[in-house]
Amino acid sequence: MRERERPHNVEVTLGSYERGAESYLRHSPQEPHSSLVAFRERVLEQMAPRQRLLELGTGPGRDAAFFEARGIVVQRSDGAQSFVSRLREQGHDARLLDVTRDELGQDFDAIFANAVLLHLNPGQLAALLERAGEAVRPGGLLAFTVKEGEGEIWSEEKQLRRYFRFWREPELRQLLERSGWPTAIIDRVQGPRDRWLQVICRSAARRAPD
């Protein structure tokens, strides 16, 4: 496949993770917030042992480790080579994957993305949602989190320059429905500082060919 140009917001954000992986890890909590713990458990309740999960933006790998410890087969991936290299050094099979331009794969039972898709603008998220629908089995699961709010910002938090897009539930639900994810559960939760939207949805069943 001919490589597409990486969008500016993704180019800058991934560049920050490439150069600042150590800074990101130093400034990130070592233990998950209670809201994330509950979200992971809700996702797990909808899966069966040995099912295949593609994680987007694995980062340090804590969420992947949670699912693997409970019998899920996880394909780790990240858009930053810095994190992919760390994961491989730890003995994991990790894939370098840019969610805005790379193929996701096929026949996954679920896709999980915690605090990753908030770096995409609406057009980029819509395109990713459509490709995610092709990457999972019919009726497959998609679970992700984004920050709740209005508009978009560039942030220097954790000493990394990164793009963030905020979402309200009605706008996000409409985008999901248009992109082939019609049955979404969206919970509003309070994180350590920000309010988050936690999304769990299933893809529409694919029509059989005529």
C-alpha cells in the first residue's frame, strides 16, 4: 500500500512520544485510576478467554498485561517506535502501527484504545472507526476512551507537545453510528483531573454478498 502523508497533529504528537517516552513514563501514574480499572473490567466481561484483542497505543503495556493475565490474546501496537522497542525488549510481540494510515489487520474479536484516540480530529477518528469495523469479526467489540469537553488544544503537559480533541456524548454517538458502530454504551467518568467518556460498542453485522 502506498504510504499516505501523516497528518500534522499526528506527526507532532507521535514525534513527542518518540523523543519523550522516558518523560512520559516519569510523569504518568504507576497504578491505574479506579475509573480505568472499572472500564477494563467491563470490557473483559464482554470477552471470552483466548479471544484476540488488538490494542492501539499500548505504550508501557499495563493494559495489555491486565488482559493477558485474564486469558485474552493481545496484539500490542503503538505509533511510536520508542514504545514498540521497549515492548520488544521486554519480550513482547509489538507492532509499529499508525492509526491514521496503517491497516489494522483482520479477524480480531476486540479493539482496545485507552487515551489514544483523543489525539485524532473528527475526520481522522471517523476514518479509523470505519477501518476498525473491518478489522473485527462481525459484531466485534471496540472499547476506547476520550476526554470530555469542547474544542481542541495543543498541550505541553508531561513536557510533551501533543494535540487533543475533546468530545461531548451526542457528537461522539452520532459519529459512531455513521461509522458502523450503532450500539454504543458511553459512560461519563471522573479521572484524576479530567472528565472522560468511556465507550464500549459493537460493530454492525455485515451483510452477506448477494
